[in-house]
Amino acid sequence: MTQHTILNASHRALGAKMVDFGGWDMPLNYGSQIEEHHAVRRDAGMFDVSHMTVVDLRGARTRDFLRHLVANSVDKLKVPGKALYTCMLDERGGVVDDLIVYYLDEAWFRVVVNAATRDKDLAWIERQAAAFDVAVAERRDQAMIAVQGPNARAKVLGLLSEETRARAGKIGKFAACEGDGLFIARTGYTGEDGFEIIVPEGEAVALWDRLIAAGVRPAGLGARDTLRLEAGMNLYGQDMDESVSPYEAGLAWTVALDEGRDFIGRAVLESQKAAGAPRKLIGLVMDEKGVLRHGQRVATPAGDGEILSGTFSPTLGKSIAFARVPAAAGEDGVQVDIRARLVPVRVVKYPFVRDGQGAPGV
Amino acid sequence: MQEIPGDLKFMKSHEWARVEDNGTVTVGISDHAQSLLGDLVYVELPSVGDEVQAGNACAVVESVKAASDVYTPVSGEIVAVNESLADKPETINEDAYGDGWLFVVKAGSRDELQELLDPDAYAELVENEEH
């Protein structure tokens, strides 16, 4: 059965083209995906991300539990409100999902996991939580709106009470606060500044409408995908899953092999780190016309790989992609098989786009 | 959705064909097809002088979302292609039945056009697809 967010009727009233996304009926675009993309890069756009799964973890040993559950170290979270991006791994070091952990107090952490992986994630978290006496509660009563872009914060702050505005205006990147009944986090999936706002379902439509009135442009999942890839951010299921470790997915920076912390998958990661992971994730740009797409073969002198996420970058005006290739592959002689034609591509550092423009060398 | 001009004929795969006054056949994709594809970013066209066979793929339109083959409804020689699409593929999104045309075929015979759908039959096909 297809699920609807509380904003479904709002999307339809705006003329959105709807698609099935992980069992949810979601807006792909409201007319032009490319215009929505530019609105986020240049001004402010918003996404209904209520399909994402918000889970509250409560109990005196929640921090201990998260030390065990995720590959990044929650000991980096020292100030209430701080957030951490991390993967949770299975015993083989494969990625069960990627998530954001918010530290609210010692007995309360909040995690946001992907929509398409909800059932699997909840089962996994609950299974691990039992030993730590941590209560796992999905917050189905909450909707979520991501407001992103260079002017996004100012537009949101203008809608808040004086007291909440003062608080939300001061939170640093990758941190959150509460106020006006909202959970306001300075996080996102576009590479732009902005807020992700968790709002009680009953108030979500009113907030959405007030954001529109404040000049925030609704944007669909199509723009969300091109924005996150330009920003060099992974998409679960496309760039990583249980069959790869964080090291093979460009996520080594999210793994903390800190002293004495026994997290799930650690042993495999340690041996992989010592021996070197067999594959790696690289960023590609194609200067020729055409679009790199998921599943295309990537030919390198060290052997074949494949395109993971690939798309047309509206900011650059050309195609960009993530690819997984043999670890020995260098920068030279990389080609992509597009409809039986081998097209040369350039290996580049990502993010592909920074501050609204192509990053140096891209 | 753009009004379908009455002088067009359609393939079930969403290409349109129009017989010009000089007898050549102009080919494009339907407004319905462009709306399914979304923002177009790249068009690969045949070359002038190519011989094409009805029902064969001879162009590719790529949107942010997907790449799609374009089939020619008639056989013959390509006598013109819409070069302006190289820089402005979005023209197809904006005017699928006009400035967004793809190529022109000098057809050997008109018989193949008889196989195509008239605007009403095509509109019905689209209607049924949407339900």
C-alpha cells in the first residue's frame, strides 16, 4: 500500500508530478526539476521529507548503545543539540543504513534514518537495543520539511517567535534546537545552508504554507537528487548497501576507530583498513554531451567498475557521477560505456559544487 | 498539456509526424512524452544524409531522469535536423509540436503514414496510459 505524507494534498494542489519512492507517494517535481534545483542553489527551496524515519532513543544507557550501534563515535557529541552523520554496519562491515544522530540529553538521542530502509532499520535497532535497555520509539506523529539555500535560514527565522528565532539563529552547522513546538536542525542534503525542521503533523501544512508565503519554493525529489550529488553526498541503496563497507563507499571519514569502542562491524573494518579495501568510490565528470547513469560500466586500466549515482548537474551544465572502481585505478584512462560507446571521463575530487559554483578542478 | 495540432500523426511510442507542403515529413516527440521525461538536457540526432527505416531508433533524447530512443515513423533520407537543440534541448519541453522538432525525413512513400494514429486516437492512448 502506498503511503502518503501529511503534505500529499499540498503537493497535488501545487501540480506536482508524483512518483513512488520506497513505498511513498512523493513529488518528483512541481514543473521543472532544473528550476527547482537552481532555486535552492541561488535562493531558498523546500522539500517534504516527512517520509524519512524519525526515531527517538531513550534510556540511561543510550550513549553506550550508540557507541555499539554506529561506526562514527557519538563521543564526539558533547553539547546537547549536536548532530553526527554516521553509518550503522552489520557484523560483516556492510552498511545497513546511513543516518544522523542528534544528542539531546544523556537519556535521549534522536536518529533520522532513510524511508526505504525503515522496516529493516527499526528491526535492527530494536534487536541491538534490547541489551542496553533502550526504548526505541518511531515518531510517526512528526512531519519533516527541509528548507535549503543561501536565503533559507533567514526565511525560516522570520517565521519564528522572537525567543525561538534568537535560539535558532545561533545554532552552528550540524546542530539543532527546539522551539515553537519545532525541532530545528541546521542540517541538510543539498550542500547549501538551511534547516531541517521536524514539525508535529497537525502543524505541518500551516508551516508549509507560511514558507511558501515567505518565498520558499517547493522542490521535488528530482532536484533533491541532483543537489545532493553535486554536493558529493551518498545515497543509500545506490552508493552503498550491505555489500560494501564505508571504506568502499567514500565514507572513511565517518568511521572512528577510537580506542576501546566495540562497534558492530569493527573487526572487519580493521582488517580491511590494514589490508586496503579492494574497491574505492571516485567522482567523475564528463565533458562530452550525454548523461552518466546508474549501472553503466566504467572501464579503467586496473579493471572494470560501475556508475553508482549519475546525473546531469544543472549547476555545471554537464554530467557528474560517483563510481566504484578497483582500488588500483588511477586518474588516467577512465572511460564509461554509454550505449556501447566508450566515452572518456575525468576523475575529480568532490563535492562537485561548492558555494553555488563548480568546485576548482571540476 | 499542450493542445495536439490536428495535422499530426502519432506512433504508439509517442513520436509525431507531420507531412510538410513539400512532401517531407517532420518528426518530433509528443508533449505527453516530454512531460514524462521531464527537463531535457541532451539530444542525439541523426546526420543529414542518413538513410533510416521506419520503426528503427535514430535519435536519443535524454532528460535528467532517463534516456529514451526516438523511432522514425517513416523510411527515407534525413534531409534536416534541428541543430538548435544542441544548445537548447529544453525547447522540446517548451514547444514539443513546434520549435522542438527533431528531424525531417524525405520519405520514399506515404504508405507508412497510414499505420500511424490520428490525434484523437493518440489522445485516447495517452488517456488510457494515465489510468
